[in-house]
Amino acid sequence: MPKVSAAVDSWDPRRETIPIHSWIHPWLPLLGQKLENCYHTIRNRLASVLHAWHPSDMSAYYILSPWKTVFDPASWEQLMVRYIIPKLLAVMHDLQINPANQNLDQFNWVRTWVTSVPTHHMLQLMDVFFNKWQEVLYHWLCSKPDFEEVTKWYLGWKELLPPELQANEHIRYRLNLGLDMMNQAVEGMEVAPPGLKENISYLRVREQRQFETQKKAAAQAQQRASPGSNAGTQAEGVSGGLEMTLKEVIEIHAQHNGLLFKPKPGRTQDGHQIYGFGNISIIVDSLNQKVFAQSEDRWSLVSLEQLLELHKRSRLKRH
């Protein structure tokens, strides 16, 4: 261990050509947590060269990425937030979306880091891209374009997204907004500007769900009224095809209390879309069937009843 520590202390990333993980990582199974003291030194040495780093230099990714699963999550995120994400954000802001002559360098620089940057930070970077992408798509659709060209452009950008992003709910939501705009244009309808479109799309889905909910309720009522039905059959009917998603339950809860429940465009928390429930912000973890509400600067697990109570408290604070 003293020899490893001495080697780390003398390591200079500006001069060394062999990445440090190649000779530290083989010791992980043997030394484990004893290497923790070395990690602090390694992070400081890496930080010393990242000040002058530019995203076009891929060497930083190859040096840093092997440490993601070694450093503790908080230290890794701190490293990303301090040295990597601000520079990725700057190049994403500089990215120009031009269907006629697209330069992908800046997009590819950011895309490289998708498995290393924490998801919620990567989604914020991608929102910068999608805001520009939607704006360009909107103006293109308003100019009576060749829809085959637009479709190829859309599919081209979609294919550029790594599988990790394509599988993300928020990214699929942003892609679908573009697809909805394209469908509107093909159908000869007026294309809603970015932002407005998100609300229209949401309202269309909400109206459809209201109709489906009414159908489900009617089917349940008819089943209960049937002379031959029993408790087992009723339970089977409710838990079978009539089961609602957690978002649908929250939506109905909001409607029953005269409140609006809708997504807040471009806002996410830990990879989850942020929704407005009345006056409060919430996220819906559908996978784990949990709802979290924002109170001050914290996100707390809440029940449906607590959602309503938090909304009422929020109203009182405003008056």
C-alpha cells in the first residue's frame, strides 16, 4: 500500500502517457477501501488539468470515465458539475441546427459523455438541444417543406441519440413533440409554436384519458349491476384491463378537486418529468409507484391526500 500511495503522489497527468486507472484498478479487488485516500489525490490531480480542457479533446473522457464506478457518487457528480458539465453546456449553446448543412461536432462531443454525466444533468444538456431543434423544425414546417426530407432529418437526429437517451421518458417526450408537429403539418393543420404545442398535446391526451376513464367507470358500474356477478369477478374486472396508471390516478384526483395537472416543459428532476399539480411541483415515479412533491428546496414522498394539502398551503402563502 505505501508503494501505491507513493506512486499516486508522484503521478502527474500532464506528463504521464499511461492512464492511472490502468495500474490502480488491478489493485481494487485486493485493497478495496484502503485506496480511498488515494482517490482524493487522484481527483485533485485530474481537476488541475481540467481547467484548461475543451470538449473537443476526447482524452478527458478516456481518463475520467473508468473512475465513475470507483469514486463515490457524490464525488463523481461534483467532478462532473464543476469541470465537465459547464463546458458541455457552453458547446451545446453554441450548436447551430441547420438542416441544409449540419455540423455535428459539438453534438458528438456532448453525446460522448452520456454514460458518465449523471442522467438529470444530461437531460438538462439535451433540453438545450431540443429547444433549438424544435424551433428549427417549427420554422421549417411553416415553409411548406418536402415532408420526406423532414422525416429523414427527424430520423437522422433520433438515430444519433445513444440508446440510453432513446430509452429515457423525457427524451421520448421531446421527440414525440416534434413528431406531433410534423403530423399536424402533414394533415394541413396550423403548427403550434414550441411551448404552446406542449400544452395542446397534453390537453389532447387528457381529453382522451377522460373519455377512457368514463368508459371504464361505466363498464365497472355495469358489471356490479349484473345479477350474476360476484366479488371475485368484480375484482378481476377492476384489476384486469381496467387498471389505471399512477399518472391517470393523479390526473383524476386533480380534476375532482378542480386543479390543473400538466407537465412543466423542459423541467426534470433526477430524470423524471416535473408536473404541476395545482400550485405545487411534483414528479411521478411510475416504476416504483411513488409521488414526490417539492417543498422549499426538497423533494418529499407524499400521498394523494398530502398533495391536496400542500396545494392548499401554497395558496395560503400567496395570500
